[in-house]
Amino acid sequence: MKTIRSFAAAACVIALPALAAAQTTTTTTTTTTDTAVVTQTNAPTASPYPDSPYPIASHWLVSGSMGSDFEGSNFDRPGINYAATAGWLYHGVFGAEFQGNWSPNFQLNTPALPVFVQGAPNVNSYMFNAILAAPLMAGGQFQPYASGGPGFFMMNATPTVGDEAINLDQRDNGWNVGGGVMGFLGQLGVRADIRYFKVSGDEFTGPDGSVVRSNWGNIVDSAEPSINGNLISGMNFWRANLGVALRW
């Protein structure tokens, strides 16, 4: 009996430290696990723009503005203009946009306006532009840009009394180039734009001071009663607009 008691006592002496060690290990494991969870929770979130160095997200862009046509081969005085654009920018850096411009009273100068045209015509343009921008400041709130591309021009005019049979709805191809700046507070902002337009064809001043146009090789003198030429062929002018912009 004494031997059994001695053996039991020895077993307790060996088992108690082992049990204590096991409890310590469990506590340490729990603490380590808790620490790991806390560390993972407080880790910084990943960048929303993984394809850095682009500073902002790709976005759509629309704008509406008004301004004036000025300085060109065809003006008596500046005329009012309205413009609208819609486009897309890859991370605010490059993309494409469509731009429509409407001039309800295009102020052609007297030599350029044949006698059979009543009042100032409407001259509208529709351009398909590539755009390159530089998104500056945090979130790209300040964006200078340049853009340009081909498009087409349309003129609508009213013939004088007695000349109603003359078709003054004309169309010609051309191009534009320009630039400006956009500024945003969040999604809403402003856009300022200045642009040069050129209609295909050619024009020059004739010996008598009249405007002579070449519509794809067909020379037409605007001082003569000929109506076979394109009245907007060869025109060039500048345009400046200021308005609101929206991106998302």
C-alpha cells in the first residue's frame, strides 16, 4: 500500500506541471489568435486605383456651354454659339468625346453673303475628338486638356423673296483643334474652351474684292449670280465657350 501511495504522489508531481504548461500554451495560443485578428482588422485598405500611376478613376464627362464665334475669314462681328459635349476619359488622362456646336446667327461678312440669302444663316458643327488631359490636385479637380478631330458642318439659311427655289441647306466636312481647362468640386464643375474650326475646301479674295471659294475644285465667285458653290466651303473661324461640366 505504501508503494502505491508513493507512486500516486510521484505521478501527481509529474502531471501537475504538465497540466499547468498545457494551460499556459492554450492561453498563449488564444492571445496570439486574438492579436492576429486585431492586426488584420486594423490593416490599411488597398488602393482603389491598383493600376497606378493614374491618380483618378476612369469617368464619363458631359458639358453644356455658350460663347461666341470670332476671328476668321468670314466675320462682320462675333455671333453667339451654344455647345454640348459627351465623352469618356481613361483615368482622366485620355479618351474621346463628341462635340456639337450651334450658331443660330452666324455673322458672315457682306462679300461672303450672296444677295439671295436672307439674314444670317445657321452654321452648326459636329466633331468627333480625341482628348488628352492632365488631372491635377487630389482627385483631379483641375484638368487642363487639349482635343481635336474631324467632323462636319451644316448650314441652313433662308432665301430672299423670289429665290425660294434655291436650296441653302448645305453640308461640308472639316476639322477642329483646341483646348481649355475643367475644374471640379466633386462631380460638378466648370469648363472653359477655345477652339479653331476649318471647313474643307479653299477660299481667297478675287480681283474685285469679292470672296472666291473653291468647292472641291469648282471655283465660285460670290459676287456673281452663281449658286452652284458651297457657301461654307473653305471657311475658318475661332470659337470660345464657358459652361458647366459633370463627371461620374
